[in-house]
Amino acid sequence: MLTYHVVPGTLTAKDLMEQIKAGGGKAELKTVQGEPLTATEKGKAIVITDSKGDAATVTIPNVMQSNGVIHVVNTVMLP
């Protein structure tokens, strides 16, 4: 289940917002597990939607770690 929540690379909230704007309102991401996620902007928040249409809002962005960046979301996303 963890690989369903991990996207390769180091993407800060600023990076995600830039990708969303460049993508015309959405950024397509692929998890380590190979599943698609879509990032969109809702107000000032980033919303992550999975292929089933389940959505989670980033509540705490940019928790910097030695192996990447964690963005805390308000719900568990299940494959």
C-alpha cells in the first residue's frame, strides 16, 4: 500500500503548483506502483485524485526528509 502513495522524485508544493498550471489545471503523476494520480488546485490547496475518483487534500505540504518530500493528506488512499 505504501508504493501507492509514493511518486518518484522530489516535488515540493511549489513544484506541484507549477506542474498544475503548466498542465492547464492538472498535473498527471505516476506512483511507484504504476498507478496514475492527478493533482489539481482547489482554492490554495492541492487535491490529489486517484484513478477511482477518490480525492485527498494536502493538509501539510513540504515535510522535507532525507529521501524526499512528504505531503500529508487528509485521508488514506487505497488502491
